[in-house]
Amino acid sequence: MITEQDLRSAIAECQGQKNPNANTCIKLAAYYTILDHITGEQSTVKNIPVMGYSNSYLYKSESEFMKVIEGVDLDTVMQVVDELMDTLKAVQPRLYDAVMRKFE
């Protein structure tokens, strides 16, 4: 069984790395999630509060798209966007590549 002390030690090890990579961040997030579950408290990382899921988007726009998706579950929106991107890749590969570069 993982103890609270084991988790705190693993967290300290991850935070002590000079050049953390994506795997380090994933581990750190997992350790904090488990710690939160065990202790029943929400942790903070360097004074940044743990953020919960919200159905309100940070990006604000008055576009038709944003008006239509207002209040729609994010998973549902992402499923539709994923299908759209697959179609775009087949029909307009250059435009697909341009969109993907924006995300990178």
C-alpha cells in the first residue's frame, strides 16, 4: 500500500529535477491526484490552486460556433472537432496541417 509519506517523497523527487520532461509532469500529476484522494484535501503546487472542470470556457468569443457550443459538454464538443479534423485531413490536407501547426 502506498503511504502518504511515499507520495510526498515521490513528489519532492519530481519537483527536484533540474530538467523535468513530460513524463515527470505526468508522474507529478498522478502523485498529487493520489495524495488528494488519500488525504481528502486539495493540494496546491507552488501556490497554484488545483483547478476543477468547469463547463465555462476561458476563451470568449461572439462567434456562431461559440454560441452554439455554449453549455455543451466539452467531451461532446471534442468528439465533433475530432471528426471534423479527420475529414479536413482527407479533404484539405494543407489546411489540416496549418491547423495542427497552430496547436503545436
